[in-house]
Amino acid sequence: MIEIEYVVRDQKGIERLRTTDKKAADAYDRALETAERLADLLRHDRVLPGLAEHDLEELTIYLARNARNIERILKGKGPELETAPEAEVVETKDKVTPLRAAG
């Protein structure tokens, strides 16, 4: 069986994603390109000059991956938030061992 694997690297050559899903690889690649353009804009306009490079990268990737909701917010609409499925609550009252105080 032949399996094709896609690797997405940022401009610095750092591997950011490894997948067998071409669509996911392309989407992540576009998000990285958009994030880099956003970072260039923020650097040029000296927005958040004290922000560490790693934090700027994380922020711009987040903004790029959530572009649809960012656009909705800029148009005066609310974001379309996905609701996470509720976690199943399991009663474990009798199975929990109380912790002893250190001393």
C-alpha cells in the first residue's frame, strides 16, 4: 500500500504539520502564509512592539485560522462559536482516595 504524507513547513523551514490529508495540509499552508502577512503588518505598524516573536507567531496563526469569525466580528456580527459536546459526568465519589496533608 502506498501512503502519501504531506509536510507543511513555515518560512524558517520548521515543520508545522504532517498529515496524509492534502486538503488539511493546503488549508494549514494557507493559514501560515496569512499569519506571516499579518505578522508583517503588525511589525510594520509597531503594534505590540514588546510581544515576543513566538507569541506574535501564535497570535497571527490563531487569527489566520479563525479568519471567518474575525471577518464576522469586523462586520459587526458575532462569531459562530462551535459548541463542544458536554462531557459525561461520572460519579466516582466512593472510588476517590482523599489526599493526606504533607507534614
